[in-house]
Amino acid sequence: MSISSCNDFMGFQEALKKMRDIDDKIIYALNTSLPTESFKGQVDSEKTCRDLYGHLQTGHKKREEAIRNCILVSAETLKSLREKRDTNPNDIEADKKFKSEQRKLRVLQSELNVEDIVKERSYKAFNERCRIFFQAGPSVL
């Protein structure tokens, strides 16, 4: 995601949704890629879990960076809108833009909380199925 996508908020949210696809389908990915007891020897479960863990980490890092970047962009925009509004308090359009950017910033900040919940849920599912095949670092729940 680029800075320009921060200005298209609906596009940004759609991109986040697509980027969360692996998290939304973690159970399916684990069920289809890890063998049952009877097929254990036919699949390299350690490699499968390691690869999935890598995909999860990469996705989480990219999304968090994109959200934090957009928070910074929005905060800068809000700062300039505040200055514009303060210099001309009767400018209704400037006030509207300021309030709209405030809401956008709050939603972006709440996306960080959503990201934490998504990450926690994904790693919980990952650990339930992969802990016997692959031990990830201490950052995994």
C-alpha cells in the first residue's frame, strides 16, 4: 500500500480486507495443508508450518506498517486542517474537512486494535495445529 491509498480511505479498507485473507482462512489453510495421523509421513509438516508462519508474519508486518503510515499521513493532514480552521473559524468547509479527518484518524487507530485481535486469533489457531511440528519464536502467543 502506498501513501496515495491513505487518501482513498475506502480503497485502503478494501486493501486491508484483502491483505487479511490469510488470517480469515487460517483454519482452512491448516486443515488442508497439515495431514491427519494416518497421512503424517506424506507431508513435511514442519516446512508447511514454517511457510505458513512466514506468510502470517509478513502479512501482519505489512498491514501494521500500512496502518501506521496512514495514521501519520492523517495526523499531518489533520494538523494542517486545524491550522486552516483556526485561521478562519467561520470557514464551514474547513470545519467539515477537519471533523471528517478526525473521524478517519480514529478509525485508523481502531484498525490497529483490530489488527491485534486478528493477529492473536491467527497465532492461536496456528499454535493449536503447528506446535508439535514447528516452534516459532517467543513473539507468537
